[in-house]
Amino acid sequence: MEKFYFPAIFNGMKITIRHFFKKNVTLRYPEMERPFSPVCRGQHVLKRDDEGRERCTACGLCAVACPAEAITIEAAERKPGEEHLYREEKYAAKYEINMLRCIFCGLCEEACPKEAIYLTERITLPQYDRQEFIFGKARLVEPVEKDKRVDISKRIAPRHSSPENLST
């Protein structure tokens, strides 16, 4: 009866030795980063227009489209003299995304009629406090300076494809 165990042990050792000499698939994260797809959905960004004004008009369509209910918006009216800050009369006074609830599905990006919100290739960094994962406008809105803005050109191409390019 014990002679039947030796072939099984031999096969197990053969598999172990074969895997021992294979290339390691684990990456040493801080030193090496895994390459991501150009359309990877990562951290959110609220875009500005060419004049540096916020695009978001607090319509709330992104919050309605979010299946995880991670987006909270409070609207406010633009005051006289704030035309250089906001494009429309209504703007988002408070815009928060709970990154712990977000599933990075991209539905908020598709629902936005003003093309104000995009998911970038940036990854949300780890934190120790849960409150650090609630991103407000201070962390979401891109800088006014054009050289510091987030490049979303890789994300725009599939979104703006014309109907005649689609095959039936």
C-alpha cells in the first residue's frame, strides 16, 4: 500500500522544482510599478475649461448614476464677480467622493453632460484615517495653471467616437 505514495510524492516534488526555476511574477512595488492600460480608471479629477473655470454645474447626474452612492453634491448660485471661477450660474459648492465606496466603474464620467469629471490613471494612495478617503473639491479640482493640469487625452478617445465609426 505504501508504494503508491512514492509516485505522488515524486510528482509533487517535480512540480515544486519546476515552479522554483520559473520567473517571479511578484513586483517590488515601491521600486517597480506595474504597467497599466491607457484607459485604466483610477482617481477622479474635476476638469477646468480653457479659461480656468470649473466645468461642473452641480447638475447631480454623476451622483444619480453612481451605483455605490459615493458622490455628494451641494449646489450654489454664482455671485457677481465670480464669472472667472465658474462657467454657469450654478456651481458645486461642495463636491465630495467617498473613495472607500467608489467602485471605479466610470458611470459618473459617462453621465456628466459638461465633461467635468474624469477618472485618471492615478491610484488612490493608502491612508490611516477613513476621513482621508473622502475627497473634496480641494483634492479633486485640477490646478488653474495649464502646465499642472491632468492629461486625459487617452480617456477622451473612446468617449467621443462618432456613430459612423461604429460597426453594426
